[in-house]
Amino acid sequence: MDLLSWGQIIAIALWQFLPVWIALVAVFGLSIVFKEKLSLYGRLFDSWIGMIGLAIVLFWVFTAIFADMIAMYDPRAQISGLKNKVPGTPVPGVEEAWYIFGGDNLARDVFSRMVYGSRTVLQIAPPATLLAFIVGITLGLPAGYFSGRVDTILTFLANLVLAFPVILLFFLLVTPEIRETGIPTYLAAVLFLIPILFFVILFQTRFSTRPDVLWIYLAVTLVIGFWAYSGLAFNRDPLGVFSMDPNLLNIFVSVVFVNSPTVFRIVRGLTMDIKTRDYVAAAQTRGESPWYIMLWEILPNARGPLIVDFCLRIGYTTILLGTLGFFGLGVDPESSDWGMTINEGRKLLSIFPHPALPPALALMSLVLGLNLLADGLREQSLKD
């Protein structure tokens, strides 16, 4: 068989993503039909920028979910005769089969590595950013609401972390030598407790007058929370449901630690502004507790800017993870991490550009999609 033309390569690649196209059509169709009932998310479909950004982000989310169906080969497998093969190379001895993006310098399929690379990024960036937001919100609300000594102490600690250059701090936290000191485990022990505390306070303030409901929520939160806590922070889940590789834990905790102070400052500023509103004064007059006011009066009215920043921060985290992978500090030296794949491909960029370009374009498109999604959400949130 002859080499494929670029038109044929693109057509086959698009066909491989068929499960993604089906999922996108289903999500967009249902979202447009029910957009009037979907609040801010529904209004996103009134913005072309937001829709394009959402489509790009969901494309990579569904790619990560359906990676096993989309990829043609094992991303780690070294295939005989594939070393540095150009895109469209036919598979020897197999009819109607090609390596559509060619092979890298270790004879691995470039297309499959690009596809599985999305799973590596999305396993870390969104959950780590979400945890960073929970930490920032839990500390930022009381700092902005109470002010005084609480604000001074928490702001000083946040500024202390922010005083370090982000990239340098990130590099320091993910080095193997730091992991050997046990510092990431200590940080995980503290940071992973905060979500449990957050949800306990959230439910306690909401259902304090309904103890029958409150105890159910608290029991579920504490059982699942400490079950996950034991597995994720210390890898001691007796059932093996929750676990995290030490290297992954190192990177995960680093993302949370680096992002939390910035989220803290945003939440603190929003809280100081919103606490002067009339509905907050009305809640204080009713005798509501400070935590009820913070969580159920102030926080919902700060959701617009926080959702926008959440999307942007996932993009920043994606770039950070790509940078770490590029410098060999990724999750696994043999993983299909986009940053690591770009670094491996750039060594022969002048001779064989094809191994480095797909992961680079994938990384760029995901970050672009997140930025466009954030712009669309910002545009719609301003209409509230």
C-alpha cells in the first residue's frame, strides 16, 4: 500500500473520533433544548464564543473518556518498524490499516499517544483545580467576612506562597528529592482535610433546624470523606477504591498548593465587596450565623467570577503540567503526557516534525477552548 495523502489522513483521524462526535451532538442537542432551565450554562448557548470554547473542551473530555475506543494501538507499545515513520505509513501485512500520524523515535504510535495524553491531563488538572478552589473558598470567606486578625494571618500566609515565582515553586515541589522528605504527604494530609471540613460546615449551616436530615448528610460526608482521605493522602484504603501513585500525589498536591493562594485572594476580595450588600444585612438581622451568611448568601452571589476563574485556572494548570512533562517531571517517564511527548519529539524536530506537532496542537487547543469558554461565561455572568 502507498502512503496516505493528507486529505486521507485527516478523514481517517476524524472517523476515529466518531464516539466523540456522537457525544458532542447529544450534549449540544439536549443543552439547546433545555437551555432555558439550565441557568448560566444554558445562557452559554447564546454566545458563539462560549459555544466554540465548550465544544473544544468537551471534545478533549470525551476523547479522554473514549480513549480506548479511539486509539489504534497501545500508546506505550514499541512497534517493530515504526521508528520515525511519517504520517500515513501503511501497517505491514495488514490491509486497509495505517499509522495515520506516524511513529516517534521510540517506535510508538503518535496518534494513540496524543489521544491518551488527554486522559493524563484531565485526570489531574480539573480535580486539582477544584480542590484548590475549595481550599481557597474555605479560607477566603472568613478572611474577607471577619477581617481583623483572621484576615491578616491568612493574607500573610497567602502572600508568602505567592512571593515565590510560580514555575520555580512548582519545580521545587515536584522534584523527587522533595518527595523523599515526605513534604507532599504532609501537605496532602492538611489539604485533603479541608474539603471534608467545608462540606460538614455547608450541610450543618443549611440543615441545622432539621437534625433528622442533617445527620444523614454528615454521616455520608464523614464516611466517604475519610474513606477517600485515607486512600488518597496515605494510600491506605482497605478496599482499594481510592489510591494515588506517589508521583501523581506529588504533582496533584503541588497544583493545589500553588493555586490556592490566588483563589483565596479572589474569594477574599469578592467577600469584602458582597458583605456590604443589603441582603447580607438582612440575613444578619434575622440572626443567621456567620458561616451560613458566607456559604449561602455571599458564595452563591460570587459564583460568576469564580466559575470564570475556574475555567481559566484549569488552562493555567494544563500549561504547567505540560511544562513539567517537557522538563521530564511528568507523572510517568513512559506516559503519553503531552508535555513529555513534545519534548521527545522536538529533539528531532528539524528532521521528523510529526511526533511533536499533534500533542503541541492538542495542548494549545485545550487551553484555547478553556479561555474561550471562560470568555463566554464572563459575558453571560455579567447579565445577572
